[in-house]
Amino acid sequence: MANRVTINADIAKGKINRNIYGHFSEHLGRCIYEGIWVGEDSPIPNTNGIRNDVVDALKKIKIPVLRWPGGCFADEYHWKDGVGPREERKRMINTHWGGVVENNHFGTHEFLMLCEMLECEPYISGNVGSGTVQEMSEWVEYMTFDGVSPMAEWRQKNGREKPWSVKYFGVGNENWGCGGNMRPEYYADLYRRFQTYVRNYGDNRIHKIACGPNVDDYGWMETVMREAHRFMDSISLHYYTIPGDWSNKGSSTDFTDNEWFGTLKKALWMDELISKHSTIMDKYDPNKRVGLIVDEWGTWFDAEPGTNPGFLYQQNTIRDALVAGITLNIFHQHCDRVQMANIAQVINVLQSVILTEGEKMILTPTYHVFDMYKVHQDAELLSTDWVVADYEHDGNRIPQVSVSASKDSEGRIHISLCNLSHESGADVQIDLRGLAGQKTTVTGTELSSQATNAHNTFERPDAVSPSEFKAFSLEGSSIRAQLSPMSVTVLEVIAG
Ligand code: AHR
């Protein structure tokens, strides 16, 4: 047996924060407008302007947290333009994303209403790059203050009597790039200043998130942690899986086996990035008080031919499902440090879980992975050892199988397994240590396909969808599973 996994069912290693299953929504392309907001007069079924089909689909995967309004858009966003009567709101050019007119119809009230409908936590990104301390401070006051103040009164005049509960607040986005092209020393000082005025009003407690590094910029992490760790609750990390380079990222659906392998290899790099950034964080925060929040991750391909390149619209195949499954397994293994992650982006942009076309909506293979994996939300990570075969391609090697396991509050064990190979199945023996002698039942769900570029379309919305996984046998407390090539599988084990 080439692949052997031992799950220590009686050794928990920490809670998998459900916020690892978070999403990101930016004023970019058709994410907010069309994807979420269609307006109250739209023929598309909506509640107060927000699409019903999208809300239902996101609730099904138990979306825990949603980041907004950007992204690069956040450091150009002036929140006061997006409150009050919609017809009076300022119109502006979205210079980052396609140069289209932003009418500000979706603003603070609409976003927080959406989060209430989704029953998820809002995560707001504040503007450091082109905003002021006062503007950021007043935004927090507007949303969360329950007393007599100019901002609270303005909120009430705009129709919201009681404040909202807003926990997660980011002080800037990519301030090393689109958020101001700053040096880490300069940003660290600005962070210290801006966050001072991000106040806790009443019972509302803000979790302050500093702008962390791009990919492997360990110098940024070192400097910002050294200078500002005392003033933050978390720090972010951004890493996108790009098969090619920025000038030629590669197609989302038309790719070679080499590109399949290269994409998964790059997705696996997330493990090293988190380990190395965590080591730097350990130096300043050995007790792991400060969380690492991977608030932008996922695949980034060339925009779909015929679409506005500034809209970043791409299809989503079984390859994306593998990237999602592998990455979520990595986040689980680092649950002592990774407290949130936000895949980019929720609808119609980059590695989306949902695509829309007019009134039509489809769920992508990535959606199905989030649905299958939701059982890990807030579960205890189980200690797991594995020895797996190499997936070899063109002289390069990566592990063929990715795995993680958790135990939920009702004692059910869930094991998620990805077979990365595009051509070979994987026989895996899973020994459940710590369950010996207990009566055990196992069920499973699998997402797989026959072609590397299989994807769902508006004509064939279920081309890639989960099915019952039956290719396993149970002997005592050992499971022997035959994973299909390019598949994501989740097993549920009930013992006792
Ligand atoms: O998600 C698209 C963009 O990628 C975001 O706006 C930015 O933060 C990142 O560079």
C-alpha cells in the first residue's frame, strides 16, 4: 500500500476556526453589481435589492464571514459616498477595475444587510491609502455607536436605528502595492496611528487586522510584526495560485497536463508560506495571540476571452476544486495560527464559488468543495500522520494525496482527501488509531471528473457535482479507499 494515513482519533490539535471558510467581495467586475446587488426593481428575484438565489446558495455552505469593499478598491473607497438616498449618491470611476462607473448604490447599509441575511460576520477593509484617520474613525462610529453623536444620528437618519455589530476591521489593503506603495516601516507607523482611532463602542469589540505581506515578502512580515504587533489582533497574507506569470497567467479551461501539475505544485506552496511567516510571527508573538488571516487566496487565470479584462472573470474547473481542497487542508493543519481565510472572490471574479449570467446562476466545482468541507468548520483538528506516494510529472514530484481530519462537537470524524494526479487513482489505507473496538460506520462524498478541464456551464450546470463515494472497505478500524484520479473526497466516520 503506497499511501498510508494514520488518524489519531483521540488526539485533538486545536479548533479549525470556521472563518477559514470565509469569502471576499469587492467592487470589481460583476461581483457586487449583478452578482449580489440587482436593485429592488430588478426582475431577478431579490430581497431589498439582493439576489435570493445567491443568498440561499451561500447560506447552504454556511459562509461564516464576508470581506468588503476590497481589495484595491478599499483604498480608494470613501464610505460617505455610499450612504443616504441612493439616487443622491456620488458616482465615481472605478479606476482599478475596468474604468466603469460606480454609482455607490451598494454601500455600508446594503453590505451589512447582506451579512444579516447570510447570518455571517462582516469584515470591513478601511482606507489607509487615500483616506484619512478621521474618515476611518467616523466609519466605525457610524456603524457601531449607540449613543448621541453626529455619525450615529446620521445613520439613524439614513434608516438604521440600532448600530450593527462589526467585529473584523482591516486597516488598509495591500499597502505595499495598490494601497499606497508604502515601505513596511512607514506602513507600520501609519497602522499604529490609524488603529488608535478604531474604537470599541458599547459591547462591540473590534478585531483589528494589519496589512501583511505579499506572498513571500518575509521582510514586510518581520518589520510590521516588530513595530506593531502589540496593536493588532491579526495580520493578513495574500497569495494567489497563478500557473504562468503575471503577463501570461494561463487559461482557466484550456490548459495542458503540465499546467495542471504546475498549478497544484504552486497551490502546495501555501504550506511553506504559512510556516515561514508563522515562524517570524512566533518571534514577536510566541503565544500565538495574533492570528494570520489569508484574506486573499485562490487561482488567478487570464480573464475569459471576450470579457472585460479588468473584470477578472474566469471559469472554474475540477483543477480549481483541487486547489481549494489542498489549500483548505493546509489551513486546517495550521489552525493554531490561521484564524481566517477569504477566497477571492465570492461571485464572478477569480476563483468564485458562484457564477451568474443575467437571472441564471451556477455553482462551481469550488463551491462543491466548500459544501463538502463545511463539516470541518469549528471542529477539532485531529493529529494525522501520512506517508504518500509521489505524483511525478515530467521529472518533477509532489505528494499525490493531501489529507486532513477533524472531529466535530458530536464526535463525528471527517477526513478530506485530495488525489492530485490527473491520471492515476490512489489506494489509501486509513488507520483510525484511538477507535479500536468501537463499532464504526463510514460514508463518503466524492467530487471528480473525467477531464482535467471539466466545469459547469449555464447549459450544463451539473457537469461537475458531488456523488456518493462507495469505493472503500472497512476492516476493524482501517479504511481502504480507492480515490479516483483528480478527485476530492470527504469521509464521515461515526464510531460507538
Ligand atoms: O482580488 C483582486 C485583487 O487582488 C485585489 O483587489 C487586490 O487586493 C489583489 O491584488
